[in-house]
Amino acid sequence: LELKRMSVSREHRGRGLARALCREVLGFARARGFGAVVLSTSMVQVAAQRLYEGQGFRKVGTSYPSLLGTVMNFQIFHYRCDLGDGT
């Protein structure tokens, strides 16, 4: 399962909503037999990286979004959270 575009509006940040949403996604995927959840985030989204790593995701790769991204060394980080027995 791929997690795309999770965001909490600025006025609601710092209340644990992103952690709760992330746990809900992992539970949803696990209950439906998925083996893993994958996602991508940019190198500048440090808070997102901390959130995902705290939820059990591990960085599995990096890429560049474009030629300009390569020139500017702007990386996209790819994460994966293995869920166990799903496929």
C-alpha cells in the first residue's frame, strides 16, 4: 500500500494528529493483508522523516525528482514499513 500526500494543516499541528493518521493507515493496511506500506518524502521535510521513522518506517532509497533536482542535489527519500504476514 502506498501512502500519498498526508498532511495536517498548520493550525492543527503538534497535537499528535499525524501520528494517529499514520497509525490508522498502518492498521488499515495490516487488517487488509498488505505486507508493507511505502511512501516518499523530500529531504527538507525533516519533521515528516522523524514521524515516519518513529512509526517503524525505514529509509530504503533515494532519488532525484528531475534533472534540476539532481543539479541542486535535492533528494526524495523512499521509506517502507513492513507489516508482517501480508503480501
